[in-house]
Amino acid sequence: MGEDRFPVTRLSAIVAASSSNQEERSRAFEVLVSAYWMPVYKYVRIKWNKPSEDARDLTQGFFAQAIEKNFFARFDPSKAKFRTFLRTCLDGFVANENKAAARKKRGGDATILSLDFDGAEEQLRIAAPPAPDSIDEYFDREWARSVFSLALEGFRGEMISAGKETHLRLFERHVLDAEDGAPKPSYKALATDFKLSTTDVTNYLATARREFRRIVLEKLRELTATDDEFRREARALLGVDPQ
Amino acid sequence: MRWLSDNAVDRLRQEADLPDLGGSKYLVLHKLGSGGMGTVYLAQDVDLGRKVAVKVMNIADQSGALASRMMREARIVALLEHPSIVPIHDVGTLEDGRVFYAMKLVQGGRLDQRLGDGSSLYDMLRIFQKVCEAVAFAHARGVIHRDLKPENVMVGPFGEVLVMDWGVAKVLSAGDAKEESISDGERSELKALEDADLIATLPLVQAQPGDTSGGTVIGTPAYMPPEQASGQTELLDERSDVFSLGAILYFLLTSDPPYGSRGAAEAGKSAEHPVHPRQIDRKIPKAVEAICLKAMSERRQDRYANAAEIAGDVVRFLDGNPVSAYRENVFEKAGRWLNKNRFIVLLILAYLIMRLIVFFSVGR
């Protein structure tokens, strides 16, 4: 019997971001940027009301400075969640940039990270803008979206390399393909469409669900600094009441 | 990277949160609902090919105490074979340490969710009577529930009533037991489990008002008798359940628990008493109010002795008979008699009117 609801399978990228090993540090920043750039960009666009070009530069600049000055190493997990820390740093950074009004000198023109800002703009266009008094919740929601998107990408890769395309397609049909607000297709309907028995559908989905859950938790493990923060984030993200 | 809509994120979140019952004979289908202690899922028993409800605790069971407590609940429920008590099929532990149990799938809704659905007072009293009868059955077997509340009562589509969540039930000692109670062997076995698990040592008041939670708390203040809320565990007996039944009746009559979410013990500190149901709604019959208030008496000796007694009074009221909790005056007696024998009275009146008509017709 496991003693822990959440298995520890990967090292924290936040911890690795302060490593003395350059390679480890680079890999850690890559993980953090992949999870946070989209929430950061949207947050800057909406909270700071920046036009797209400025928001792109500020997002690039923020992560560039984080890497250069290694300010993620200053994170103290006993005081706040990493997400809150990062948002506070971001607010400070944008405020300073506004004051200095010297964005171009910061190296804003030099693109250091390859990020899909056009995709982010498209998302902003589709989604309803958040209420002015719920920007913090908006950032959290975007962060959750980012974690699930990354986990889904990882899940797809793993299922394909394991030769479990049917599991993957079933999972996507059952969970993602239904229109917003429409009910999920029943196991019976899936069985007919995939020419499987209902029992097989149930088993395949159980396996896919288990894998997806594992990958979400691995991703969370990477994005949190301590076991405690990991547990809290997992409970918040997966909807389980805190202990 | 594919953009996920808010709905897609929610659906993925739900999928990731479904418990992994790999290694057991159950396959989770979807979530049915969640409470303070755990979440209930619809699952398929692959061996028997039937649908069951699986309740998974929200916290990992690091000491094994929760597993033993749930095993104990399963065994108590197994001893209480009654149509209004849901049987537990199986107890197990997930890979991640959370404990689960599988029970009969109950269709229907919780009693607290039935309020405002147009049910009449008499419908509610019939349901309440069945709750009392299920608890009376447990009392007769020497078991008290200790966490009776509307949320722990399910009402099926055909009016069937099920009393749920026997996780904190207590087996009374042999001296208190009735003739039909469980055997001495069973009792000593269950008592041993009780002594070994959390129940004997945990506080009896929960941290968050309104619901039992976290596995570290027993009972719900809003429906809990004062002796239970103040931790006087040695005083707990059938009358403690009777208090909770009275509080449930109060809720059915007024739509609120008698002392809000604070409970009787907290209210007792400021000598506060619940507003009488008839002060809230004058249409509530005096006899029903009296049953409710007698069950909720602060002094244990003033309450009904057990659930069978309160069930008896409810049945008497429903049958149009006098109840033990209320002394009627002569007018009330006459009114009740007339109400009970309405059909005969109407028949006699019709007969008399006919006779009068005939009398006057012939006389003319």
C-alpha cells in the first residue's frame, strides 16, 4: 500500500533552476517557461493592458531576466506558492519597465525564446475577457490550462510511442471531442464507433485515464518546489479537498 | 500545442481526478457526488457485471486506521440487514493509499435536497417515519448511528428511504443491549475494532460547520445532541440518535437545522433555545411540533427512549391517533376525531339531511 496519494517521480524544475549545473539549469528554465509563458503573456496583455507587441517584449524580457539574474532561486516555498511568487515578480518587472520606459535597451528587440505569441493572441480573441477584479484567478486558470495542455501533449507522445493509439483516440473522443456543453459520448456509442466491446472501452479508458493522471502529476511535480506545495497544487488542480 | 477551452480543462480535470481502481474488480465510470470525507463514483463490478457506488476517501490512510474504521462500518452494516440500510459489498485500499468501499447503487436524492420539491407535510412525515424505523432496527440490535442528518438519508424514486454512512456508528455494551441485539461474540469483536481505531480517541466536534470531514471528526454539530458535542461519550446511547432524529424533523418542518450550523452545545452556552416550529409556520400541527421538541429535549431523560418510540408517535399522528408527546384539550380531541372519521361523519350528515328532506316532504 502506498503511503502517499501523489507519487514522486520527477525532480522539481524550480529546485533545478538554482542548480550549479548549467545544463540542469537550462533544462529547468525550459520547463518553467513552457508552463508559464502563456499565462504570463495573457496576464500582461490584460492586467497591464499592453498591446500585443509590448506584451511579447515584456514576456521575453521577463524570462530573459529570470534566467540572467536567476531570481527563481530567491523563491521561498514556506511563504507562498511558486505561481504567486512568479506573478509578484512579473508585476514588479512590468512596473519597473514602465518607470524606466527603456524597454528597447533591455534587449526587448532580441527574441531569445521561441514562443507562439500569435497563438496566444488567437486564444485571447476567442475567450471572453476576465472581469477586472478577477485577474489573479484568471492567471491561475491560465496556469491550469497550460499545465493540462502540456500534460496532454506529453500524454499523446507517450501513448503513441507505446503503441496505444486506440487508447489515445478513445480518450480524446470521450473527453475532448464533445462540443462545449454537450454530453460526453457513452461507452456504448464509443464501442460501436471503434468496433470494440463496451468492456474493452471501459478498460482502455481506465488505462488511458491512469496514464494521463500520472503525467499531470509528473508535470506538477516539475512545477512545484516542495512536497507540500506539490500536494497543495495537486489538490487544487485535481479538485480533491485539502487534508 | 492544442488550445483547451475552459470546458475541456474541466473535463480533463475530472478525468485526472477519477480514482485509479486498477487491481480491484471495479472500473470507475464517472463521479456521482462528493462530501466532506469522500467522493462517490459510479463504477462497474466487472466480476458480477453490475453497477455499484464506490466511495473513495479524500485522504490517504497513512496509519491504516481509516481502513479499519471502514471495515468496521462494513461489518456493522452487514449485521443490520434492513431494507432501509444500504449494504456494503467490499472495502479496499487504492495504490495511492486512499481507502474505498463499494456499496449498493442507490438511485434517488438526499433528503435535504427534497425540500421545496412540493412534498406535503404528510409525505415528509412518511419518509421521516421510515428513517426512524431503520434507526429503531439498529437500536434493537444494540447499534447507534451517531451522525444522523438529512444529508445521510437518501430517498429513492419510489419513496424508498435509505439511511447511509454508518462510519461512526457505535456498538452499545452488553448491559444496554436489547433482546434482539447482536450476539456477544459479534459485539466483543466489533468493540475490539472500535477500541483499536480512531473513534474512541477523536474529538467529537468537527472543525468546519455543516459537514463531517477529514476523517478526524465524528458527527455534525447542527444535528448533534449536546452530550455528544461536549464530548461526554459515556452518555451516548439511543437517546442521542433520538435527538438527531428530532433535529431532522425540525429541518423538515422549518427548512433549517434547529440551532443553525453551530449546534446545540454552542447554543447551550448562551442558554439559547431553538425557535419553535409553529412560531415559523402556524400550519404545523401542534402534535408534530411536540414530537419534534420532545425528541430534541436538552435533558436526555426527557426525550423518547429510542427511535422506535418516536416512530410510534409519528405513526399515531399519521393514523389520526393521539401522540404521547402532546396532551390534547377536548376541542382538539373532537377535531382530531372528526378529521379521522371525516368519511363516516359526512355519511351520517348526508343520511340525516336526507331524512330531514323526506320528513318535510311527507309532512307537507
